[in-house]
Amino acid sequence: MTRFPDPAGSRAVLIGVSRYEHPKLPGIPAVRANLADLRTVLTDPVGGTLPAEHCVVIDEPEVPTDLGVPVAEMAGEATDVLLVYYAGHGVVDGQGRLHLAVFHTDPARSSVTALPYEVLREAMVDGRAAVSVLVLDCCFSGRATGAMGDEQSLISGQIDIAGTYVLASSSATRPSQALPGATHTAFTGALLAALRRPDPLTLDALFEKVHHHLLARSLPLPQRRVMNTAGGLTLTKGAPSAAPLSDTPPVVGAPPARWNRRGFLVAGAATGVALGAAALEWVIKGGFGDDASGSSGPSSSGSPAMKVTGAPASGHGLASHTGAVQSVAFRPGGEVLASGGADRTIRLWNVTDPAKPTPLVTLTAPTDNVDAVAFSPDGGLLAGGGNDNTVRLWKTTDPAKPGPLSPLTGHTDAVFAVAFNPDGSILASGSADRTLRLWNVSDPAKPTPMGRPGTGHADAVLSVAFSPDQSLMATGSADNSILLWNVATPPATVGAPVPGHKNRVHSVAFSPDGKILASGGGDRTVRLWNVTDLTNPTQIGGPLAGHTDAVYSLAFSPDGKVLASGGADRKVRLWDLTDPANPALLSPPLVGHTGAVHSVAFDSDGKLLASAGADSAIRLWTLARY
């Protein structure tokens, strides 16, 4: 039986600090939207479970007592559920003790200028609530010297509170993850998306959704500690009916909004993706400076060099996604581009003239983030997969008037990847439920599953790709491995997992001749594999190094001579594979995105490259050999 908080006996205290006096504690503007939107979800008249008067927002506390006293008061009032949420900076002293920062916090004097975690812990222990839920969305900026692992273990020992459900994520390692203009921090953005789902989620299920959301984006992963049986508690009743969540970023430097009245430590980074509205950015004819992109010199293999031309433009006022763009794909022929994003939409664009791209249509059937899009080889079908566990199909014979077809259901968690086989009769999907599914779409009006789901990965399937010979597939997973598959009913693995990557494998792609498999991962490398002998795939040369952060997406040019890669370092890189044994980096990298590059795709003739990312932007790059 679903267990909801008793409205009369439950209380919530939402605390956020977006501004800091000390220069070592950078501001986190996204915290303001965190507070407003979390309160909206919890107190929604239909989907929420708390009366507005029982949800107190402590906005911009200046001294420790500004947050310590209200928590103690609410802990004394709550008899059923007490929820405490904090978003801001966490500071760790020389003894490894955690403190929650406020406006006047001095990291060098945290014991007297920040709220010691122990004080918060005691307030919750001394309260009357039957169940306490603790959520701290903070990083360890200004932390004491020492290994992160040591600090994490010290803090883990501090957060045990009897009778409390605590959510925890690993701490931030780079302040740059708190992107200026982001609507929410990464963890809270994932939390809000899960709370707004139409189906109520228990705390345990909520944790799983947040985990998979962050996993797909290579962000710090949450953990949990349950000190009682509170995992079955449900904080919301379903999708809110009230005003929508914030969809525009707060103005950096603007005065923070203020309100009157209106359980694992989440030591997550104050991070986020640029979820605010932004113009669709296209790169069109023109030149680049040294800090953007340009022409490369001859490669070491002696192949023709690649020239990239373009200049940032506003996109002629086109409306773009209002959230991170997760995936892009060209329709065969190259005249239409599809994009899917965190705003729960798939959009189609006419790019016949890259200098004057125009929107065709926006598809809004998905009920959650869209993580993957793909066209069939003849361009007649469009597939999209996302966080609603569903694969959706549209008939796109006329891309200006796509017609929805039957959704494909069966996955039990987010769908992170979709791909068609070379003749368009089979669609593959990979999911956070660790499975690969094949669907017979030879009759698009009546798609059917092809046997049982394929199993073999120990964690989420992040990428799927068909070989040109149609009988072979590859998948990349969060378990750091690559699997090769026979296309059968059901799909079956071929040989052992392909080792090599030391972190999540975010992308796999076959060369046009099917002899090479490329993979990109969280270990910042691109790797090439000779797959002519399926029982013994071998790595071609060493890892392709160049990216300074996780590699999220790969795409071969139609002739197989160029490989494009995009990653968390906000760059797109081009690799000359004329001689795969001696790959060469075509430099300089393509820059312009202000957030992680989630997806790259070539058009049919290889003269146009699309990239999309966390900054809500899509960019087109015109490529030419000379």
C-alpha cells in the first residue's frame, strides 16, 4: 500500500544559499529555482502532499542560526514526516567534519561561520517525526586537504540518523560544473523530474530514477542509506497540475527572489545543464578565430586536410529546445534534422540551406526527457526513446507532417539509445534496465517485440549500433564494457565483453564498411576495434587521446575517413582515419558550445556535421576537404 505523508503532521524545510560573501565560495544562481520549484511540486493542490503553510523556505540565510533554528522548530512540530533539504556549498574542516555554508561563511572558520552538520543531525534526532528525510545538494568547496575518498568516508560516518532516509551523491570535484544560467543544479533537476512523473514514486524508486538520470549524463552518482523502512514513503501523488516548473534561467547577478512562509547525505555537486531557453545556434559560412575552429594542416597520414567553416549566428530567431539537447540525427538526404531534449520534445528542422534553417514541427508525445532519436534508412520512420521507459515511432514520409504510431513498451527503465538496422526492418533499443530489445518494424503500424530482451550487461545500456552487414550489433554500457550481439530472436551475445575502457562506455559506432567499431567513454578516450574476427576483437593502436573529459558521442563520416567525437569538455573533435592504424587528430577542435556536447551526427554526404549539448544549443558545422 502506498504510504503518503500525513498533511497535518508533516513538515518540510527547504534551505537554499545562492550567494556568498567569501570569494572562495562561488555563487550558485540555480539554487533559487531549486527552492521555488521543489516547493511547487511538494505543495501542488493535486500532485503534492503538503499544505503550503507546512513547507517553509529559508532563502539566503546569512548566519548559521538562520537555518538551524527553523529546522529545530519544524522538527518539534512534525509528528509524521520531516523533510529537510539544503542546496548550497558544503565545507569540510581539517578534521573532516561537514558544515553547511551560509552567506557569511568563511571556509577557514567554518566551525563558527557555518552550520555544523552535527547540529542539524541533533535537531532531527531530537524531533518527534516518525520518519525524517534528509536531502543535501552540496559540494565540498573549501574542503580540507586530503583524499576525496577519505573525506567521503568520514562524512558517511556522520550522516547516520536513526529513523531517517538519507540520499547521497558523490561530492563535486570541479566548481565549473555549476554552469552559469542553469535552471537547476544537476541533482535537484533530476529529483524534480522524477517527482513530476505521472506515477507516484517511493523514495527507493525515486533514488533509482535520479541515479539513472545522472548516470546517463556522467554526473556524480547518488547513494542512499536507509536507517529504517522509510523506502516505501512517497512524497508526491503524481505529476503536478499547478504552474509549470521554471523553464528560464535566473539572471546571473540579479537580486534573489525571497519568500516568507510560503534520508543519505546528498553531497552532490552544485552542477547542472543549461536548461533555460536559448536561441538555436547555427554555425554557417564564414571564418573562425584561433579560439573557435578552422582549417587543419595536412594529416600525418598524408590524407587531404579537413576545412571547417562557420560563424556563430542567432539562428534567425528560431525557437529552440528549452532544455539540454540529448540527441540529434539527420534524415537520409540531409535536408531534415531531428533533435530530442530534456524539455520532453522532439523537434524537426529543415536544414536544406544551413544558412537559413527553419523549424518544421515539434513532437510532444513523450512524457519525460528524450534521450535518443534515430531515422530509419529510408527516412520513413523516426524513433525516440527517453526517461518514460518508452520507444515512440512516427511516420515521417512527409517530415513536415509526422504521424504517430504505436508506442513500444516493455522496458522497465529509461531508454538511452535507439538504432535501426540497415534495411529498416528492425529497431533496437538500449535501456537503464540493463537490457537490449529488438523490435520488428517491417510493418510500422504493427511493431512487435522480437523475443526476450537481450541480457549481459551489469549496468545501463547507454549506446547501441548496427553493423552494415545487419547480423551484428554492439552495445556500450555503464558497466565499462562493450558487448557484440548476433541479431537474432532473442538477441544473443557473441564472445566475451570487450575490455579496455576504464569508465562508462557512452557511445559505440561501426565504420561504414563494418570492419571497425569505435567507442567513446568516461575515461576520456576514443578507441578503435578490429571486429573482423568477432570472437577476438582487437584494439587498433592505442586510445585516441585529446578530450579532457568524458566522450559522449561518436559518428563516422559516410566514407569512413573521419570520426567525429563530442564530450563533456564542450568540444567536438575530428579524427582522420584514412589509415586507422595511424589515426590523426584534425585540429583545432570545434568549440562554441558552453555545455557538454551530448550528440554528434553527419549528414548523408558528410559535408554537414550537427552537434548538440547541455547548453540547449544545436550547432551545424560545414565541412570540406581541400
